[in-house]
Amino acid sequence: QVQLVESGGGLVQAGGSLRLSCAASGRTFSNNSMGWFRQAPGKEREFVAAISRSGSRTFYADSVKGRFTISRDNAKNTVYLQMNSLKPQDTAVYYCAADRVYSDSSVPLSRVQYPYWGQGTQVTVSS
């Protein structure tokens, strides 16, 4: 069982930056591939970014590529999402998710593959 708690959301102007954090419980954090997803009002939850167990492999949605960076610190059981050049269309509730995997090459990109979720943190970007 993995428990996840996101933080770092807030209100920011377009062009600004935010860094989200997701703290995980348990001693097996490094066995989990981690992902960030977001859900805007009236829309489905969508993939944003994912990172392998070691942090050596990262993946991004086209809409955030070049602006967002996912990283992790296994010593601190924490995954981060650095968001730069924010746009109003980035406004959403952001969720982190975890999936226990058995290989660093396994990095799920679909929300249905993640069994563990945080409660979400609101990000609002004003124009």
C-alpha cells in the first residue's frame, strides 16, 4: 500500500512557475514508477508526465513538453513536477500516482495502470 500527498498548488499568473511535490509513505518508494495527471472541470483525467523507478527515464504529454519537468528523490520518497511558462489551459487539479513495477523500463502512461493516487492539488493559472 502506498499513500500519496500532493502539495505546492496555487494561483499563478500566465507565464509563471510552480513546483508540485508528492510525498509517498512506505519504504518501497523506489520500487514504484510515478506519474502526474491532471483533471480540468468537465474533462477526463489526463496524463501529464511519468518517471521510472530510478528517475533515468521520463515521459511527457505533448502539451507540456519543454515546459514541465518531472523528477524524484528516492531518499526523500518524493516526486516533483516543476511547471514553467504556465498557461491558463494548465488550470486543473493535479494528481500524483504510483504503480509498483519490477523493472526500470516499465513506466505506465495510462491512468488505468496506476492503483495508488493522491488527493490532488489545485493549480489555477490566470490570464
